[in-house]
Amino acid sequence: MFKYIILILLTFSSIAQTITAKVSSSEVALEDSFKLIINFEYQGETEPYVSFKLNNAEIVSDNTNDASRLMVKGYFAGGKMIQKKVYNYVYELRALKKGSAIVRDIKVDFGNEVIKHRSLTVRILSQRARLQDYFIRAEVDKTQAYVGEKIDLVYYVYFKGEITNPEFVKFPVQKNFLKRFELPRTNVERVSVQGDVYKRIPVYKSVLYPEKPGNLSIDPIEVRFQHPDYKNRRGNAFGMSFSFSSATYKSKTIRSERVKIKALQIPMENMPKSFTGLVGKHSFNLSLNKSKIVVNDVLEARLEVRGDGALEKFDAPTLINSDAFEVFETRAEMVEQTPLIKNKVFDYTFLAKRAEFVSQRKIELSTFDPASGQFETTELVVDPLVIIGSGSAASNIASSETKEVVKNKQVTMPEVQKTILAENIMAPVFVVSNKRSLWDIINYSLAGIIILILVITAFPYIRFFDRDPFKNLKNEFNYSNIFHYITIFTPSVHGDSLNDRIKGMRVSDEARKYFFDLVDNAGKNEYKGAKLPLKYKKEYWQELARAEYENN
């Protein structure tokens, strides 16, 4: 058994978790070459197979057959020396014409698994541009993308020397793109641009999603900053000459160039009906708070969506389509992990209207994978639901066999009675008369009078015990109970949400405002993890109850 465990562990250790791919420069002249570097760790015995495709570029040289591609490193783990293999593939590439060189379909085949990497883009200039001491440009991870596919964008300020107080003069609008953005920390890094060493800082990061196919462009950005202007001066004192430099700070405004983006239409061929419009890798997680519900009780469900796509445009799918449930307004919220990475959460609320058995339902949600050009489908399963309680469809819960037994009883019982009477025809038959004697009438009348007197006498006490119909609500004052009681005391008000029901209440403006604020705070506590105080105000709840009694 132990050796099998060791074998499994070795198998898992042989799988590379990630690969890293980068280019030596994001912009080169047409006559210059650039390097593609792919590295990863791998513990297996078989030789990994590295592959990629080139648009507007060719391979000049590589180290795939050179021993320099592989380096063995050792480290201690658990008191033992463990070796790991680090692969470093280097390809020298040259562009064929002006425009953009794209390295796509980058992947490493390890035999039992294929790991992919996103495409890389290099801007190709017709000739070496004379670089200024200060410039800004927009850099993207791809210049060709499908509609709805994520594009990573960073605006960098490049400079020699020093700059201070950078500020924005004009922000990009990004027409025809859905965008998220953040202002990053200004970490300074040194880079090589056309053989010169520059410092650069990121000033604006964004994630863009093309909204229509065609030739689009990324807007420029303008930044103003201060930089020192050094001047050499000469002096003469006591017969000795000397030189010194002084600096004055000048203001400078720089503007980036537009970047062209080619947006591709998602292929209509083989597009499933369940396509959500989401492009990229996504995951869907569905949960319900219960599977058995009592009539007039609330069922809650949550759908959480994670992924790279434009989740802002993804609408809530239909979970339950049975008319035994009343569907209230679905809450949709973008949950921010970072300003550029977000999830989307849908909170559903259903009210059980009558007894019913709702069968299992399967929901298909399809996304498009731009790397493979294929549609991927995820299947969500809504488990069977049972509504228990009185209602017009209560018989639906019973099995078909029970219905058949009841039907047989209703048909056969009169026939059995007739048979018994026929078989006992010689025995005396006693038939109860429908006529009432005088004493029976007097006794029933006296009993009715006594019951009426008792009811009238006990009426104040009955109202005393029924005076506070919200006793259970006060004990558990939360969103679910608030929802339940507002629904019960507004049966004649129509609407798809609690806010609609509150608008239709026959109460004062102060009471209506109280209910609006109460539902809003209770919803934030329930769905957003807030801890807002919920105050039970007896006078407003009693006003709601009186309004319902008077309406009836």
C-alpha cells in the first residue's frame, strides 16, 4: 500500500503547475530581433514538448537542442536533498513586416497534461524611433481579441533621471469597451527600451472587454509631472575658477498614442442556445437553503459566478419555473476581490404559494474559450423541492398509488353497503328518522344559547391572547421573518418584491419609511455580512395589522 502512495505522489509531482512566457521587449524596430523566453519546472522523466504559433514573425535561432535549456537545482526538504529540473527555452524571433508580431497558442505538453499560456504581442516599428527622455505609452497583452474577451492594459511613464508629482490631465474614455480600472502603486522599475535603460512606473491599469466586432482603438492618456532641469555654471573666486550645477523644476505634459485593437465576432457556428455571452474560463456555484418548504415560507438560493469575462453584462438565469412559487426581485451584486478582478453573486428569493412537488431541474450555462475556439457548457442541478401545507395542489405531493386507492374507496363503498343489505334481507332493518322531536329542538336551542353567552363573555380574553400577532417576530427579528410577516399582512398587495408590497401598504408615511429602512438594513445583514441594528417598533407593526383587519 505504501509503495502505491509513493507512486501517486511521484505522479503528481511530475505535473508542472504553471509555465511562464515573456518577450524581451514590447516594441522593436523592423530590422531588430527579439527573444521569447519560456520557463517552467518539471520532475518527470519524459522530455516536455514546447510549441507555439507565430503571426508576422519567424524563428531565427533557439536553444531547444542545447544543454543550456535545462538546469538542475537542489534544495533541502524534510532533511533530504531534493533535486528539481528547471527548463528555460529561449527563441530569437524576427518580425516580417511593420505592425504587430503575435506569439499565440503557447503550450507545453508533459505527456499526461498540457499547460497553456496567454498570447504575447510585440509592436513592430518601421524604423527605430528616436526616444525622448520622457514618454508614456499604453501596453496591452493582446491586440486581437473576441468580443467580450479580457484585455489587460497598463499605461507606463518612461523616464530618465527623476520625476515628481505626476498627475492626470486626461483620463481615457475607452469607447466601445466595457472597462474596469485602478490606479496602481507607483513602483519604479528599470527596463531596456531599444537598447537604452529607462525607469518606468505604472500610472493606470485597466481591464477592457470589446463590446462590438471591428477595428477599435484604445484612448490616449495625458499626464503632467515635474522634472529637474540642470544647468552648469562657472565661477571665479580668489583667483580660482570653479564650476557647479543648479536645478530648477519644470512642468511637462506627455500624451500616449492610440493602440489599435481588432475585435473578432464570436463564431455563430455551433453556438449553443445556452450561451451566456461570457468569454474565458468561468465557474458557477449554486446553493439553496432548504429542499422542503412550508406554504407561505421563503426559499432562498445563491448563484456565485467567477471568471475572466464581462460579468457586469451577465444576467441572472431562471432557477425555478414552477408557478407554485412566487418569484421576488433577484439581487445581483458585483463582489470585488481587486478593482480588476470581480465575482458576481445572485441572491434569489421565492415564496411558496401552495403545496407542490417540483421535480429536479437542470440548467445549462455555456461560455466561449478563446484559446481553443470552442464552447464549454456547465450544468447546474436544482434538486427536487417539496412544498408542504394546505393548498389547491396538495394532492400533487401524494403518490399516484395513494390517489388510486382513494378513488377505489369512493367507488366501492356504496356497492359494499348494498351487498350487505341484500344478504341480510330477513333481518330487521332499523332506519333513523330525519324528524326531530320537540325535546331535541329545545335541547339544541338551549345549548346554542349557552355557547353564545360563553363566547360573548370570553371575547375580551380571546382578543387579549391574540392582541400581539408578532410575538414570534420579536423573538427572531431577522430578514427571513420580516419577509414572512410583511407578506402575510399584505395579501391583497401585488408586486414582485418587498419594496412593491411596502409601497402598497395602507399605512402612514412614517410607517412606510420605517419598513423601507428596515428591509434595506435586514437585506444588507443577510446578504452582505453587515451588522446593522434592526429595531422592532411595535406601533408601526400594529398599524400594519390594523390596516389589514380593516381591509378585510
